[in-house]
Amino acid sequence: MARILVIDDDELIRDTLRRILQQAGHQVDMAEHGGIGLEALQRRPVDLVICDLFMPDMEGFETMRSIRERHADLKIIAMSGGARGLDRDAFLDDAEILHADATLPKPFKNSDLIGLVEELLASP
């Protein structure tokens, strides 16, 4: 199947995504924040990136912008559960407009994640 990079500061979310994606037959690399994710992309190409929006060190918007500059055709899913006092849906809309090919709100159903991944991997 595909190699997918998950960038999220929450270890439980990373592990959950890894488990779901591996059960669907994908290979999964993981990074705790955007800087580590960009380093991972330099070491090994991937087919798709799933990136949280709110992370310490290098947040999602900056990470996705950097990915787009280096890998213009790489598929990106922006993911967010929101941040205290902020509108999750508004940030996901911004992510899609600016850098992401699709968005995934947390919490999500396993089937929604897999469906979105498969849809993006099948698109040109």
C-alpha cells in the first residue's frame, strides 16, 4: 500500500493512527512535531502526510507550508481537535484553503480516516 507520515504531538493519537493505518495495510512513520516531520521527509519519501494543526515547536500551518514548498504534489490531511477557546472548524477550513488537500476533525471514526486516506491516495 502506501507510506504515510503522521505528525502529531499527542502520543496516543499517533499510536492510534499508526494502528488503524497499519491494519489497513499502510506503512506508517511518526513525528512529534513539524520539525521532526520535515526531517523524516528528507530521509524517506512518503505518499501522504497527516498533520495536526496545534503542536509545540513547529505548528501545523507552518509545517504544511514547508512541505508544500519542498513537495508540492504530496497529499496532506490537516487534522485538529481544536484548541482552548478556538473554533476547530474554522482552522480546518483555513488549513484546506491554504495547504491541505483534506481535513479530518478529531475525534474521528476509523472508517472516516481510512476513507479519506484511500480517496486521496487514489486521486491524481
